[in-house]
Amino acid sequence: MTTELAEKAPPQYVARRYPWRTVGIIVVLLVGLWGAITVATNERFAWATVISYLFHPKIMAGLGMTVFLTFIAMVIGLLLGVLIAVMRVSESRTLRWSSGLYVWFFRGTPVLVQLVFWYNLGYLFPQLSIGLPFLEPWVSVPTNSVVTPLLAAILGLGLNEGAYLAEIIRAGILSVPVGQREAATSIGMSRAQSFRRIILPQAMRVIIPPTGNETIGMLKSTSLVSVIALSDLMYSAQSIYSRTFEVIPLLLTVSIWYLVLTTILSFGQSKIEAHYGRGATAAERGIANRNELFHLLRRPGKGA
């Protein structure tokens, strides 16, 4: 009788222990605590100075310029990215080659070089003219009066970002099954209608995550415009510590603001991803439910 009960008793499961994982957690906590104490107690960090500069008028003006450059560059990049991506998947060989040349050039050269190039465009073309070829121009203005540091920054960042977003959007478009395009064509939709209503909404699941990363990268890339004397966040800090020699406190102030902005962008990216991923999540849940039902029916006495 005892033997039969022992055989029918459910097996006892013992949780697997990971002693080295516990050791690793302790080491990480100790190192983190040591780092926090070191940073907090080192007087050379000058945290009081950092706090005093956080809302300095010059820093706030630079912060506004950084946000503006990020926004306008991403808008230009998205518009160009959609256009170039559509050209890249076009049936026209001319459109594919020309768009490929654009992507090849702007992805293959550093954005810093592009910024300096646009800033010095007046060296190549001293005058910008409007008129008919081989005739006297109707209007002619000095290039340096048009291509200001702000416009040079917008052109350099926006055109460069357009090349990267074009490849991201192209990958999203190609991720949509060909059958979706064929189904849209079979019900009388034009190519533009099928792209806008069928392909692009599905491609957004693939496009959003890398685009969010590109936005965060663009936010940090705006610091490069300091080389063309545009008063962004980094340049504003440089102009202050060049007079006060408080280099570390000003760099910490800049880092805090960049961390705040990237945190906000990351939170927004997660919300957008959740919005566009709802359909995929529901589909995956439906497949999981069907598989679970199938296995239940396959159990002994529950079906075939």
C-alpha cells in the first residue's frame, strides 16, 4: 500500500540554485554603491555649480536650439526618407540608381564633414543666382547671407538623416508580404493608395524602433554644430567654460540635459511602438490560443 501511494504521489520539484548569480548581483551592487559614493563625495565634481548652471539663460537658449534642430532635421529626414525609399523600390532603373547614389554619398561621408561643407559653400559659389541658364540672372545674393550657420546645420543634419531613414523605411516596406500589394491591386487600388493605406501602416511596426533610435542619435549629433559656431547646448556650455574654466561642471550640466531629453524620447518611442504593435500582439496571441486549443484536442480522450 505504501509503495502504491509513493508511486502515485506527485513528483517534488526543487528550484535550481544559482550561487554565482547571487555573487554577481552582490558585486554589481557593491561597485555601484562605491561609484555613487565616489561621485557624491568628490568635491571636484562641483555639484553646487552644476545645479546653478542647469537653468542658466544661455544653457536654456542652447537647449531650445538643440530641440529645434533635432525636430527640423528629423522632419526633413522623414520626408526625404519616404521619397528616397519609394524610389529605391521603384521599377524604374533611373530612380533606383539615383536614389542609391544619394544614400551612398550621404551615408558614406561623415556628418561633420557635411556640416563644414555647407558652412563653407560660399567658397565654391560666392553668389546664389536665380534666372535662365546662360543669361543674366534675375536675382543674385551673396551665398554667406543665405547659408547661415543655422541653415548649414539644418542642411547637413537633415540631408544626412534622410539617407539613413530611407534605408529604414525601405526595409519596412520590403517586410510587408507581396500578397498584400497584390490584394490591394486586385480590389482596384492604385499604387499610391495601396502604399498609403495598406503597406505603410504595416511597415510602421518595422520602421518605428530604428527611427526612434535615429531620433535619439540625432539629438546627440546636434552637438556637432558647435564646430560651425551655432549656439546649441554644447556650444553654449563651451562659451561659458571658456571664460570661467569650469569645464567639468558645465559638461555635467550638458550631460544631465541630454539624459533628460533622451529619456523623454525613449518613453515616447515605447508608447508609439506599443500603439503600432497592437495588431501584431493580437495576432501572436491568437496563434498561441489556437495552438493551445490544438494541443488540448490532441490529448488522449479529447479528440483525434
